[in-house]
Amino acid sequence: MAGLRMSYLEAGRRALIEEMERDASVWALGEDLGRGGVFGQYRGLQEVFGPERIADTPISEACIMGAAVGAAMTGTRPVVEMRFSDFALCAVDELVNQAAKARYMFGGQMRVPLVVREPIGMWRSSAAQHSQSLEAWYVHIPGLVVVAPATPADALGLMKSAIRCDDPVVFMEHKNLWALEGAVPEGEHLVPLGRAEVARAGDAVTLVTWSAMRHVCLTAAESLAAEGIAAEVIDLRTLWPWDRDTVLASVARTGRLLVVQEAVQVAGFGAEIAATVAEALHGALKAPVRRLGAPRIPIAYAPPLEDRARVGAGDVAAAVRAMLAPGSIPA
Amino acid sequence: MSASEAPDGAGDDAPDDRAVETGATDGAGGAASPEGADLGTANLDTANLDVPNLDTGRMLAHYRLMWRIRAFEETAVAAQAEGLVLGAIHPSIGQEGVAAAVCANLRRDDLLLSTHRGHGHTLAKGAGAPEMMRELFGRAGGTCGGKGGSMHIADFGVGMLGANGVVGANIPIAVGAAQALKLQRAERIVVCIFGDGAINRGPFLEGLNWAAVFDLPVLFVCEDNGFSATTRTRGVTAGAGAAARAQSLGMPAEVLDGNDVVTLDAAAREAIALVRAGQGPRLIEARTYRLSGHTAVDPAAYRPAEEVAAQRAVCPIMRLGAALCMAGIAEAALAEAEAAARAEMAAALAGARAAPWPEPAAAYADVQDVGDPRLGAF
């Protein structure tokens, strides 16, 4: 892998440029795209591709998503910008009842190949309507693919795969990662949907995570390593379909599973992983499966309050130590 | 009358106050006034039936199509009573004029989006009655393989992009389809039909604004049957209706008598030509009347029987039949149209009755490619 480095934000931008250059049916629509998008993910693209393919829309989330459904049914591949995943809730009918169901209820007559970009996560005192991580909602919906990249390389490679996918893909970028720099392979870089990455190898415990929590888990794993605890960190990258083979193989080896998510822990996607592992590997577990996520409270504005909803590296390390303590029952 | 002054059912005898002055052309006899507002004039005697230079060939085709729609739905309603049609169906009996006059002016490769009350539009766009009936029965060989039923009939082969179970949800989809056609530099257009209930949902405003802003090739048709499910729309709607709302966005719109097939056909033909010529989106508000209940099992006791009887006498089929008679078409030819339609739908019924259920494995097909449930125990 050569030494290209770019930000997470630039990686997503590059993916869109490459796919729009490759395929004339790819176009993007959303609010403020002509001025680069709210975070700059579309900077300069309207100058290159014109206002028809980088379409500035009214603040009409339902119509942005609904129009993308109609456009996807009619031979194009729209990339939908929802600005904040919180705003995509104004377009849930269009995504859940229309995009996700059309192929099935119309008996397979067509596909709905669209990507909806829904930036997630806590970011700089953004409070309850600009900070949520609702990925589990979409994983629950048959018909949708759900992706949550954590690195620039994955933002690039997964976005390109998502645009080429014939299914509607919910693509959840984390707002706190936009500036993250990382290595990206030169040349065409595609990351397959549905494949996890072992971000760090270890044999004492398996940490399963995704999105920004990958970096929190890696920090925790580093500090645990100093204590002689080798934690394996698996970044799922795609939440549906999720890579059960990689997770089950790892936990079969380590005997311990800790799922770490930024989202509210109750009924989060971590519960699905924990349940699956408990069902499949009950006899091989050396400790009960464990989850770490946010308490079931809205996300607050003031940092000391916002932090109550945040899972930190210290929390992860403490949970691992508790799981490894001889004879201890995790809290 | 404002919405706040109009509790449920109030204003029934008020004269129609929703006509939009610009482009309002619903004075053709006033025979089929909406919601039974003018019951005194709702009869064939006062309808404007003597149309000079009536294109009898064209109108006879519309007449046959309307009978096919009527016969299809009456057959389906009877089959539901027998337990053969399984889920809810929403008949458009009495509204056939809109389907015939609008859809018959489309090319096969034009696109259509319809509603939960969409059998007529779908037949008029060219979908096959046998496949549609099998879909209503949930059988193999149905338009959607038995996976959609009445509310989710689509036939992409004839440009019918779907009925929809969510009121107004077809509007954003329609404008997106039109945007794709524009991106592709196609000369095709999109017609989006919705009911009067839909104009109170946000997607109506969002979609009309969108179509105007992007100057899209889409014709909106508000098929105004006067009822939002089982409530009179007038009592829950502020302002003058769909056309007035479109005009407030600068979109050309006209109010027409949806039961006057001759006039509506001419207006739809012109509107479609203008949309196809790149003149931007337009809207037609077609006033009609739903002779059936909201669903096939809704007795519609919320309206007087006299109102329904009066409207039945001036439904679009009766009116066009009378006009054709006056233009010299033999009664036998008209009777033959009905008989042929009933025979066609009887055959569709027999075919659906004999059709097998879908294979159970089909439940897992066409969910998605990535994460296909058939590839794992999901």
C-alpha cells in the first residue's frame, strides 16, 4: 500500500468524484451541495459536474429521499445527502416504506440503487437533534444495507461499493471523524460490503465495534497491552449484513466478547451481536458477553452533561479488566 | 367557508366554492358537481351531452376502457365478498373518467404513479387485467407475484411505477422519476395521480415545489372525489384546493369536471403535450365522485343515499354513453362495450381462481442483493 494520505472527509469526496466520472448515471442531491455541503464533502463538485448532477435542493428531506427513490427506479444512481442523520427522520417514510420495500412489494420488477448519506454521532456540543447514532433503526429494516466507516480508506472504499450496489444503502459517516487523516491505497480502492476488519489482533478478549468507537477501542487496547492484556478489535464497517464469521471466529478463540457502541445501549445493534454470540458460542465463553453503550438519555449540550452519554477508552479498558478478573461477575 | 367553520358534514348544500377562476372550466353542464353539492342539477338532462364534432371513435375507446375498469372493480369487490380477494381494496367506481381521459393520452414509455385507489389508472396505462386480478388474489403470476396486492400494483413494463399504500407518497417519487428523465434527456413524461386527501400532506407541497424549481416534465392530477378516506375533504382543508395551491407556487393549474370525459380528455391531451414540450410541470384538479365506500367493505353511511344515487346517474360512464348516443352511436354498440368488459373480467376472475399460490420460497426473494436472506439464517 503506497503512501497516499487523506482525511475521512476527502476520502468520501474522492469516492463520489471517481464514481461520477466512471458512471454518468451517478448524481448527488441535497441541501447546500453547490456550496460544498454543510461539512465540505461536496466542495468544488458542482463546478466539475454541473448543477444537474450535483443538485442543490430545497430543505425538503422527504422530497429529497422520495425523489431519489423515483430517480433510482428510473435508471439513475442517486447519492442522497441528509446533512445530519437526525434530519433523515423527516424522510423515514420515503426510506423505510418506499426505498426499502419497493423491490420486494413490486415482485422484483426493479431495484432502488441509492446511497443515503446520514452523518451520525456526537460532535462539538451539538445537543439532542444533531448528535444521534440511530444505525440500529435501519439495520432492523429488511431491504436496507447499513454502512458505518471509521477510517479514510474505508470511507473511500465503502462509498464506492455502496454507489455500485443495487440496494438502497444507508451510509453513516461520523461527524467527529471528518478531519481524521489516514493512509489510503493508490489506484482503485473498493472495500466489499459486509466484511469486517480486524483492526488489532489479540487473544484475550474480542472488542466488536464500528464507526468512531473503533478509535476508542484501539486506544483502550493500547493501554491494555501495556498491562499484558491482548485485546482484539474488530471494526464491523458494515452493520447489515454484518460479518458474523469474523466475529464468531474471534470470540471462539478469545472466549470473551465486549461490544462497544456510541449509540444508546438499549436495543442497540450491539444487542444483536451479543445475542448471536451467546447463542452460537455459549459453551466456549469464558465470561458472559458484555455491552458498552450510551445510557438511554438524550444527548446534552453542556460538555459535562454530553460526556454522560459518551463511552471513553477508560470505560472500555475497565470493562475488559472486569471481564478478565478471575471469578468476577461483570456489573 | 374556512376549514374552521366547517365541521364534519357541514356545508353539504353549499355551492361549490373551490373553483379556481384561472383556468376553471368545470361549467360543462355542472352535471357531476363534486360531493353532491348541486344535487338539483345532477341529471343527464342538464348535462352538456350534445358535443359538436365528437370524435366518436376516440370516445368509444374511452367508453370501453371505463367499462373495463368498472367491470374489473365490481368483479374484485364480489370476489372479496367470496374471500378470494384477501386484503383491503379501494374501488374507484365512479371515477373511471379520470383514468381514461388522462392515461389514454400517455405513451407506453411515459411513467405513471398512482395511489391505493389505482386499479383504473393501472389498467388504463396498459397493465393486464388477468395479472392484476391474480395480484389481488395473492396468486402466482400476479403483477407483483402476489407480494404486493391491490395497494402495491406496479407494472414497470408499461411504465406504471406503482400504486402506493401511503397517501401522497407517490408525489416525491414522481418528481424524482421526472428528474431522472430530464438527466437522461428523454422525451418521456411522468404523470402523478393522487387524491384530494393527499394535498394536506407535506409531500404534496414538497413535491410541487420541487417540480417547479427543477422545471420537471411532470403532470400532477388531483383526482378529487371529495373524501379523505371517510371524511369530507372540504371540512378538513383550508383554502380552495389543489389547483389553488399549485397556482400559489406559480404552477399552471386548472379545475375540471372529472366526469366530463370529453373535456377532460382534451385538457389532459393539451397539458401532456405542453409538459412534453418542456413547458414545466402543471396540475389538473379533476372533480369526480366516489360511488363506492373508502374500501370495498365501507358502507359509506356518512353520506346520504340520495347523494350517491344522483351521482350514480351522472357517472362518467353514463354521461359519455349518453353523449355517444346523441352522436349517433347505436345503443347496441354501447351495450356490447359493457358486455365485452364483463366477459373479459369474468375470464380474469376464472384465471385468478385457478392460479396457484406463490412458492413459499418467494417470501425470501427480492429483499436485497447484499445481505440476501437466502444466503444466511438471518
